[in-house]
Amino acid sequence: MAAYALVFICFFPIGQIYGQISYTIPEEMAKGTLVGNIANDLGLQPKRLESGKARIYTRENGEYIELNRERGILLVKDRIDREALCKQTTPCALHFQIILENPMEFYTVTVQITDVNDNAPKFEESEIEFKISESATTGAKFVLERAADLDVGINGLKNYELNRADNFALKVHNNADGNKNIEMVLQKPLDREKEEQIALVLTAVDGGEPQMSGTMLIRITVLDANDNAPVFTQPTYKTMVTENSPKGTVVATVTATDADQGSNSKITYTITNTLDDVRKLFKINKETGDVILNDNIDFEESKIYQINVRASDEGGLTDSCKLIVDVQDINDNKPEINIMSKSTVISEDAKINTIVTMINIEDKDSGDNGNVRCYISDHVPFVLKSSTNNFFSLVTDSELDRELASQYNITVSCSDEGVPSLSSSVTLTLQISDVNDNAPVFERSSYEAYIVENNTPGLSVFTVKARDADWNQNARVSYILEDSSVNGVPVSSYVSVSADSGVIHAVRSFDYEQIKDFQFRVKAQDGGSPPLSSNVTVKILIQDQNDNPPQVLYPVQTGGSVVGEMVPRSADVGYLVSKVVAVDVDSGQNAWLSYKLQKVPDRALFEVGLQNGEIRTIRQVTDKDPVNQKLTVIVEDNGQPSRSATVIVNVAVADSFSEVLSEFTDFKHDKEYNDNLTFYLVLALAVVSFLFITCLVVIISVKIYRWRQSRILYHSGLPVIPYFPPSYSDTLGTGTLPHVYNYEVCRTTDSRKSDCKFGTLGPQNVLLMDTSSSGTMQRLQSKKTILDEPDSPLEQKPPNNDWRFTQGQRPGPSGPHMPYGTHIRWTPKNGKRATGGPEVAMGTGPWPQPPTEAEQLQALMAAANEVSEATATLGPGTMGLSTRYSPQFTLQHVPDYRQNVYIPGSTATLTSNPQQQQATAQQATQQALPPPQATAQVEPPKAAQTPASKKKSAKKEKK
């Protein structure tokens, strides 16, 4: 049979969720039968049932329903007998709660048990007897015992049947409570003489499927006549009894009368209730009709009882009545406190209104006796809130702090409103779990410690201590040395901190003279997650130790040297001879110095000041006092133990230096000092010799290199060495050279070391350079170039007379300067030399006298030196021009000298026109010599001297 579910869910503002669900199942279902899918009906996941530790809470003794957390279903746990659970009460239901935790929730579940026809109607007595007088009139009624059917509803008792009833008929009366009273009515008179014994069968039938029945045998003995039946004074009696009344208490008295006399008027009272607890709780006096309390009566078990009483006489006539007993409640039950779910541990960071415990309160009394009020002890951060009827929740009312209270004993007390009031209480012990909410706190805000210098590395200096108010791991403090530096050195090289104990150890030996104090920070960190920390400043003060002897500053003591003071023989008492100056790098008393003389004779001439170190005479000088006196002064500090230093002061008692010279020259030098001096002298000699040889080799190498360069240029057959004096200028401005450019040009076609390669001139007179041409002329001569062609325009032609200056333009004796001229040779590649005539070859310039061979050689070597320097600085586009000229000077400023060549310092003009050579020579002869007075007045300028020319000139002067 399927179960039906009805779900009702409520949400309450204090954070819990309450729900109510109802199922309906028949009784007598097999064990393990499905009741309902509680997870699906409540909208929960089966995992929520497992994580929330779902369980069933019930106040009944037996558990008939079980919860399968994994599947989220309710199953039948044990046999369910509706009649045993509810008897005649309808509807019959099981009530229990399902509790979930984290967060805390509970749901009320009602399982209604429907009846099945598993009980047949049953009579309490299987056989009864009646004695009926034969004089009984027609219509006489005889009350029969009712049958009892434990089933209810349509499965309950439905009908009665009377078999073999010729003289009797069966009459059924329906009562207001649903029960049926049956009577046997006499339809025909009895005749004892015909039939003294009559046997009838009474059958009770229910309405279930299949139909079930029960029977009772009725035996009737026919007696002689008894005309009147007993009659109760009232058909229904009502009374009231207080629960817990003592046993033997008379509840009520029923009375019946019989009009007959004799034995027919004797009435007997009996209780006819069947299948209930009436006969256990009550009994009746058969003679008096007193209904007596036979057992303890409890209002909580039943509030009302109906007692059926029958009165019968000796003649067999009967009558019946009902006694209604109302049970009056008294306050005899204390409130019951049931802990549905509770947490024994709660975190101190729990939020307000967090549910700690759920409580169910039940008082079986009714009325005011069952009204319950609950409260908890004062001064606790919790409050008890009512959620639904008789359900309470213990929730947090304020923030918790484990450091203030790590445990709470909460007493929950409940009392009813009865008179006298009854109460009950329960104590809940709640542990507060720790949260890392407190940082370690040092015992001091800062620390200072002292350590004596020259300590042993690893020495324990002192201990820092921090405490954490948390508990367990959260209170476990570790000490860490924070990164910092002391005078640029990491502090970890000075001290270390024990992580567990906080003991600070010295890593190195300290020196007070180097560092007097330093400070660092130590961090205390707990073991929580995340960890909390605090730090403190620690200052280490180094204490001085007398570990340094005094140092004498004056007089200076050097090995082998003699420091002496001279005292005149006429010195007065107290004459200041000298003063010993000493210092001690220690501090305090360790640096206090005192001075004294060592081995002072009886007639000492000198004394030293104890505090100031001044050496003074203490008496007049006599002739017996030696000239040379050696004073040993001891300088001692005030440390413990004290340290000292000695200094020797040589004092000469004389009026002049010559008197003591012989004395001091006898001093012997220390052997060790002499050995050291010899070593240093030998070392210095070796170093000087090495440097001299090195410099000599370098100078010789440079000289050889320059000589080889000059020889290469000399043997290369240099064809042209033009030299333009710095003061040369074109007065008319008709040339291509600007006035401000003074330059030197070296051009050669036969150099074996030339780095220049001349190409064909472009349309804009730009000289093309091949920077990669760095080979020798032997390699270049192996290739045919344009210079090899006889008609090449690049081959230099002999000079002609077309390019010349007028008489006013020519530089000469009448000009402002007397240019210095030199021979110019042009040697083409074919080996022929072009010349303008004898005048040109001989030098037709205004020379006072022809240059000697030495002067020509000097000019040639100077020009070769300039060419070498220019070649070294050759760059693209400069054609070997010296770097002293303007960087804007390019080859496009150089005039074309292929047709006409002007010789500085001379009036001759070289031309390639043969016809003009003779005329030019003749004109040059006529104008070559200036007037005598002009020649005598003008001194030709000297060519600029190079380093090579200077050396040549110096040799010439020596010659």
C-alpha cells in the first residue's frame, strides 16, 4: 500500500527552519517497507541528511520508523499494531521529529496508521446463563454482553445475530458514543414444563473485508414466575474523581430496586465493561452498588471513564445503567526537558543568533498545570527563544570571547503554572573553541641588555618573552629576528634569536671600540592561521673591557731612531723637559692614565707628573750628572687588570748640541731594524732598475719604428712635396682656395704603402675613394688602371705658362711676406720628369742665396714627417689632409693643378704647353732678382719645423 504525504514548511526569523510533513500507512506492514521519501518531500539532498547527521527524535518508548540517510527515505523499523498503539482512538498516528545540524533544522513528521481488519469481534465470556421465570411476560428484556472488536471504522463491530431464537428476538441500541447495546426480548411465553433448558448462539459480525465474527453461547434455565425486574434509580450516573486518589476511594454508588419480595427482590450489582481498563481501575460492591477505586488513576492516561453496571435479582431479571467518571487533573507532573540536539563546542567567533541547542518541553498536565515557562541563568551571552509550541532554541546573544570565558555552564529551568508550581532544570556544558584573534604581547614595550665586549660567540645575552592569550596552537609563539642592518651589516651577523624560547645569542665577539650599542627588532608570531604577530625593539649596549693598553703618541718610538731632549745645566727646579702624551681607546676608568718613572735612583734628577705625563727637574743639575740619561716612563691605565706601555726618553744634560753629539753617535742601531732597512733598499733598487730597463726598451722601440717609417718614405721616391706657408693667401680671390684655408697636401703615384686610390673625377669634381684599397703598390701594379693609358686625362702634363699671376699679383720681395720656396719635382708613372726650364729646376724664386744641400735635405725630411702624420689620419673624403684644418674642407675646394702648377715662393709657373715654356722661362729670368735694397731688407720666412726637422737642425748646429 502506498503512503501519502502532506508537506508543510515554515521559516522562522531566528535562523532555524521548521517543517511538518504527514504520511499515511496501514498497520501491520512488513519490516523495511517504504514509508516515504523524506528528502524529496522536504526538498533536501541526501547529502544534506548525511552532512547534517539527520536523526529521528521521539518521545515514545518504541521506534517504529527509521531513517535511511543515504537514500533519504523513511522505512518501517518494527511491527506496527494500531490497536496496541491507539486502542480505540482515532485517528491513530505516530509523531516524531527529524533533526539536522550545521545549520540546525528540524522537521515534524506525522505517520497516520490506518486500520486493517485483523481482529475478529470477541465476547469476553464464551458462555453466559440466564434464569428466566416461566411467568415472564412477553416483551421482557434481557441485556446481553456486548462483543468487542479492536478494529475501528468499517472494520469494527457491525451487527449481531441470534440463532435458534424461537422465543426470543434480538434488539440492538446505538449509543451516542458509537457503541451498541444488545438486548434479548422475550417474544413468546416460556413453558418450563416443555423446555426447561434453552441454548442460543449470539454472533457478532464486523464490516471488514474479509468479514470476521465471534460467538457466545447463551444458556437459559426456565424458572418459576418472577414478576418484577430490578430498576436503577437513574439510567446514567455522573461523578468526578481526582487523579492520584488513594486506592479504595468510593467513586460513586448506584442503586436499583425490585418490587418483588423474598429472594426475587435480592439485587446483585456487577460491572459489565469488557476490553478496557475499567475493571482494573474500578470494582463494585455486589450488594451495595458502591463503585470503588481499585488502582491508581491518572488523568494523563484517561480523562473520563464509562462504567456499565448491571443489577439482577434472584429471578434472573436485570436492569443496567451507566456511570460516567470524570478524572480531575492535579499538578502532579513536572515539565520534562528533552534535549533534541546540542553542540558541546562552539567557536568564539560565532555570529549572534547562532543556535547552540534545541530543547523540547513537555508537561503532561493540562490547563494551567501544563503551561510552562523556561529561562536560563543570568550573566551568560545566550538567550532562550521559543520557536513553536513547547520548542525552544538556545542561541548566542552577544559576541563570545574564549579568553574571558572558555566554558559556560548554562542552566535551563522550566516551571509550570500549577499550584503549587512544579519545575525542572538541566545544565548544559558548552566549551568555547579558540580562534586566533589575539596577537602575542611582549612583557615589555622595549628591552635593553648589556654585554661585555670580547664575549664568546654564541653567548646568551638575555631572553625576550611574549604571551598569547589564545589557546593551544594559536598560543604557540615563535620568535623571529626582523631584517635590518647595523652600520651596513645585517643584524643577523650580530645576534640570533631562538625561535622557541626567545633567547638572544651573540653571533660574534663584540668590540666596544668599534660599536658601542645597536638596536634591532624581534617579532613574535603565533601559530594560528593566519598568524598574528607583534614586535619589540631590543637595544644591546656593549660594556667596555680593559683590553687595550695605552698608546704613546709622543715621543714617537721608531726602531733605530733616537729621540732626545736637551736640558741646560742651568735649568731651575721644575724645568719642563718633555711631556709624554698617551691615549687609551678604552673608556671610563679603563681610559684613565697615570705616568711614573721606572727604576728611579735615589738622587733622581727628573720626575714625571702622575696625571699629565710632564717630565720636570726636581733639583739643580750638578757636574756629577751624566750627560746622557735614559728615562723609562711607564704609562698605566686604571682598568682591572691594568695594562701599561713604556716609552724611553733620552735626555741630554748639556748647554749645546756639540757636547752631546759624540754621545749620541755611539748609539747602536738595532740589528733587526738594519736588516729591514737593507731589504727595503734592495727592493727599491730592483724596482727602479726594472722601470729603467722597461722605459729604455720602449724608447728604443719607438725610435726604430719612426726610423723605419722615415726610411720607407725616403726610398719611395716621393715626387711632389708642396708646402704652403701658413701666411699664404690669394690676394685677388680668383683662385679656388678660400682665404681662410691653410693646408698641406701629399699626393703620390708611386708609394708602396699608399692607402689612397684615385678614381675618375665626376661631373661635380668629387673625388671617389676606395676605402678598401689598403694593399701595397705591388698588388695594384698588377692590375691595369686608367693611369696606365698614355692618353689618360689623369696623367699629369708638364707645366705651361698659361697659369700665371701678373706682376702685381705675384708674391715676391715687394709683397707683405717672403714665402719660403722649395724644389718641386713631378715624376710621372713612366719615369719622365717634367720641368719648366733651367730656372725652374734651379729655383728661380727670390732667394738671397741658393739653398744648401743640408737645407734641402732638412726640408725633405720635414715634409716626409708631415706626410707620415697626415697619412695616419687619412679619412674618407679628406685625401689625407691634416686634422688641424676645418672639417668642412673637402676635395672640391682643391684647384685643378693638372694643367698649371703654381710654385709657392717662386714666380715660375709650370705648364703643360711646350710653346709657352720658353717664354715663361725668359720672363722669369728678367723678373727673378729684386732690387738690391729690397733683398737686403726682407728676410725669408722659415718653414714650420717638425720634430724631425728640429732634431736635424740640432745636429747641424753641433756640426
